[in-house]
Amino acid sequence: MAGGLPRPRGILRAGQGSGAMTPALVLEDLWVEAGPTDDPLVLVRGVDLTVGAGTVVGLVGESGSGKTVTCMSALGLAGRGVRITRGSVRAQGTELVGADEATMRRVRGGVVGTVFQDPLISLNPLQRIGDQIAEALVLHRGGRRRAHRDRVISLLARVGIPAPEERVRAYPHELSGGLRQRVAIAMAIANDPAVLVADEPTTALDVTVQAQVLDVVRTATRDEGRAALIVTHDLGLVAEVADRVAVMYAGQIVEEGPVGSVFAAPQHPYTQGLLASRPVLAPGRRRLHAMPGRPPLPGAWPSGCAFAARCSNVDEACTDPPPVHQGDDGWARCWRPADEGPPDRTEAQKGAA
Ligand SMILES: Nc1ncnc2c1ncn2[C@@H]1O[C@H](COP(=O)(O)OP(=O)(O)OP(=O)(O)O)[C@@H](O)[C@H]1O
């Protein structure tokens, strides 16, 4: 499916935080495909997302909804054959769609730091961790590796690596998973990027270590006033570190808004289902609500609302692409958002145009 879908208004305003600065990261009407160009598989369709300066946005959704493909293609890191076919990605005002490799290298690690689920993706197993962080500094700030030694040690200390003067000489395999992820975060923030993109930064870790690394993520983002886009399945992590949340389903963002209001009063039935299926340790609560059905795969998305087949609130309007229900500081892509009754279809379609 190509072409126009209803889009939220004022995406530059949403998530911009209090300052009137350039947003750290803006994805505007982003479409991503894979496979042969004459028979493409659409993976992401019309994603609009703004990460304001100093704002932390959590990107959530079930497995396969397109969270990773969205972030990786925005940063030019998606695999071969995955391509942006439409839209714009701006990091601190620099356009990345169609940018040359030199610009992408300057932006990645300079303006945007990245943290992946598996720290071994960003770390070279054959090089001491201190040298790797120093190299990231040399690449963006010049000078020799040795000249950055003090900063390397202070970065390791900042992410809570014990005895950083000694650990600086360690190889990645000599560290535990939690310490490796701390090193990956130190490397990602080495050049003081305006925005951090973290894909499931705590998922691969033991539960106790997850909490420690979450603290490091919180320090590197909220506490240091850095913007961040954090991809996660973990709604608890979003509640802990994010200011805003974007909910993704079948290659689209279906709801976006401040964490407090989205969690308290989700507008989209999918967001309601995700929140209801969250494990909560509460007295008397024994069973989890499981959302029926599974998300449709790329290539099998219906022309109307992709969530309709699983939605308990579905009606005949939902066979058409849903309009954007615009709130004061957020939006949902739904014919029947929680705040509204059944749609006046003519009015909604006018609003979607
Ligand atoms: N190179 C590719 N070619 C074809 N399909 C792909 C490619 N990369 C990803 N996909 C498909 O795109 C969809 C979205 O994948 P993605 O990894 O972005 O999902 P996700 O929401 O991040 O899921 P998870 O939470 O499991 O990481 C999936 O159906 C995946 O199989």
C-alpha cells in the first residue's frame, strides 16, 4: 500500500519538551520497504514521530510491529535491501534520508548515540574497551587515543563500572553482560550526542541486572537532559524513564502522547489491550488479560484498520483507514477512540483528508 494516510497534526510540537529548540529527532511520513522493488514488502507505513530536545520517547508494540526497522532505517543501519521509499528523518535539523555516508558517520556517534539489545553488536571482541571508547572520541573530536584517556575513565565511572582505571584495559569477554551493556552506553554517550536511540537496552539481561542498567539508561537520558528514543516491550521501563510513548502496530504508530495520560486513559483499543496484558503484581489479581489473535504480518495488512480483526470495539467504519483522533497533546489512529462514541463517519473522513 502506498500513498497518503491520515497524518497527525503538529508533529513538530508533539514531544518537543519545554524549550523551543530544534527537535533532536524527527521522523516524518516515513515509509520503509524490503524485497524486490517491483514486488516490495512494505514494513513501515507513514511513521510520524518527534523526539523533542531533552525528551525521552518510548516506542512500544508487539514483536514484528516494525519498531526496530523504523529506528534502524532512520539511522541508515537497516540491513541490505531495506530502504526508505518516502519521508524525512532529521537529527538536530540534518536530513538523513539520502544523506551521504560521511554525513551519516558524523551524525551516528556524534549527534545520535545508539545502544542495542546485544552489546556485542557495538563492541569489538578483539579490542580493549578503553581503546574502543577512545577511538569513538578520536573519530568525532580528533587527537590521539591517549589524549582521551581521562575522558574514557570518567565515562566508565559515569555508567557505574567499578575500578574504571583497571577495567579500561579489559576485553569485552572479560566483563559480565550487565557491565558490557554499561560499556556500550558509555560508548554511545562518549561524544555527548543530543539523542540516544536504544533498542531493547535491558531485554537480554538478568532481571536484577536489568534494574541496574535501567538506572544507567535513566541517568544517560532523563537525568542528563538528553533526548532518547527507546524501543522496548517493557511498559514498566517506559513508565520509569519515558516522558512520551508511541505505540506501534502493523508498521504504523497508532497512538502517541505523554506517558501519564496514555497510561491513564489510552485512546486506542490496541494500547488498552497492551496495558491490560501487562503483568501486575497486585493482591487478588491472578490472571492476565491476553489480547486475542496475533498482529498481521507485513504483506497481509488489511486496507482498513489493521487492528480491526482483534478489536472488541470494531464496527463497519473500520474497513476504511482510520482517521487521526487529535487530542490536546497526543493522538490516536482510530475510528472509535475511548474519548468518543461511535463515529460520525462523514465528519471523521473530512477530518482525515
Ligand atoms: N530485511 C527484511 N526483509 C523482510 N522483512 C523484514 C526485514 N527486516 C524485518 N522484516 C520484517 O519486518 C517486520 C518488523 O520487524 P521489526 O524487527 O522491526 O519488529 P519489532 O517491532 O522491532 O519486533 P521485535 O520487538 O521482535 O524486535 C517483521 O515482520 C520482520 O519479519
